[in-house]
Amino acid sequence: MSKSPLTIHGMTFKPGTKTTVELPVSRLYTHTPITMPVHVVRGKKSGPRLFVSAAIHGDEINGVEIIRRLLNLSTLKRLRGTIIAVPVVNVHGLINHSRYLPDRRDLNRSFPGSEKGSLAARLANLFMQQIVSQSTHGIDLHTGAINRSNLPQIRANLDDEETHRLASAFDVPVIISSNLRDGSLRESAAAYGIPMLLYEAGEALRFDEISIRAGVKGIINVMRALDMLPPSRSKRKKHIEPVVARSSFWIRAPDSGIIRTMVPLGARVKADTLLGVVADPFGERETQITTSYSGIVIGRTNLPLVNEGDALFHIARFEHVKEAETKVGDFQDEHSPEELPSPHPESPII
């Protein structure tokens, strides 16, 4: 909980206010300024400061929609503490439909950055100084890469007790116990002592309704776990503890060709399960793809054209695979829309 003044880019935010501030990032060749939009929602009562960020990889846009829906929820009228929402961190990448910055650097390998380094380093430094340093907790929203989908999952350092508690509260079917990567936002947030979750769901450059609904609901669940919002008064099924994967592995294409996939995201697979078949365009030469271990498919390519060595299926291993399968099924039933989503910003997602 933080009662100290909140100041971003020289602007101080008072309790009970909603304000948008534009953080200067850089200029284009045309001298057109590029800014990072930050929306600050402060409750009337003090409480945690939660940053929610998206599009650190500029082509991962599910999180942009998740934050838009989050900020339009009427339940935020009862907020304790502060939300610092940054829907587009990598503005350059979003403009260019690209994961990277113009210098081809990965922003999520450039933290904590530096004031006089590369464009990526400067942007990372700006985010750390203006956003992360002002927060007590964080949630970063991601998707799979281009032509690759991820099952909704949380990646977190489960050795930290508070992080583990919030990861469970988010309520997705799978939690990946993930080590901190050098240069990542999670690593730099941990250095500040800030518990942080990374939400992975869907595919780059695509909206996925289940992933978006689950993301909004998950953030609200975390806020309730932090006492930033009162408990839900709606009746819901008993919370089922998510299953934790302590390891995962990618199965790669043994040959180049056209793949026919046999298993969907979330599928339970056993050793020697046929995952797909890679063939030449005439079907004269075919190679079957199987797995050596049991687990759940948490990531999968969507592109039928593959080169030898391409990542095809991401499989997480669990102590109790059937339990994981049940959790995935319950999750998909809960979040699958029965009809097309309403255009109203407060669609029934919670």
C-alpha cells in the first residue's frame, strides 16, 4: 500500500481522479513526436498501485483491448489504490505491425535500459523510471508470436510467495513457473521488489475473444486479491486452483513441408500421440510428428507452411495431466461467448 504522492512526467495525480498523460518517447524522421499514453485511475482511498501494460511487443494487441475494456468497467468506481494503465508501450512497433523497435531490438530484452543508450534502452529506462518505480505490483499482457497461438496462461516467479498468490488468483488454467530472463521487464521489476505477472494468450495481430475476456477477468481477480476492489457479489463456480507446470518444451519440425495439425490448443497428449503430419505438396513424402512425453498443448503454430526446425507445438508437463485437462476444459466453457460480443464497452465479461 502506498500513500506517497504519485507523480508521472511532472504531473501529480490526486485521489479520486482519472487522468491521461502523454510520456514523450522520441520523434519520427518527420519531426512528428511519438508519445506513450498512460491512463491513471486513482481511488479515493489509498491502496496498492498496480501497473497494467500491453504491446511491449508492438504486434501483440490483445492486451490493448483488455486495457480498454478494463478502464470502462463501472466497478472501478469502488477502486482503492491506483491503476496505472499503459495500453501501448512500444508505439513504434504498433504503428509498423512489428514485434520490434525500428532498430530491430526486442524491448523486453532491453530492461532496465539507460538514458543515453539505444532507442530500446531509452524507452525501457523511461518505462522503469516513470511507471514501474511508481508501482507496488504489475501485470504485463502478451500474446504468441505471428502465426502462433498461446493457451491463456500466467508466467511468473513462483518462488516468490506474493507472486504465487496473485498468479493463482488470476484464474487461468495453467501457470508456468518461469525463470527471470535477462533484460526482461519481469527481471527489472523483481529488482525493484515488485511482484509481477506475465499473461500470455492468443496470437499476434489478432483479437481473440476468449483471451480478452479471461484477461479482463483475471486483472479484476488480482485487484480483488489485493483488496483494491470489493469481493464479487455474483454467484460463480468454486475457484479451482490452477495447475502449475514446472517445465515445458517445444516440438520442432523434423522436415520442411506443409503441416496438418491433429491436436488443438489445450489438448491433453500422451507419449507417442500423433500431433501432426508434415508432407510435401503432393503427399509423396510424409513425416509424422509425435511427442515423447505426456502434457497439455499450451502453444501451437497456425501456419501450415513450415521449415525444418520451426517450432510447432509447445507442451507443458504436469504432475497430474488429467487435472490440467479438466481445468482447461472448465476454463474454455466459462469464457467461450455464446454469441458475438456486444460492442458496448461493458460487455458481460465478469
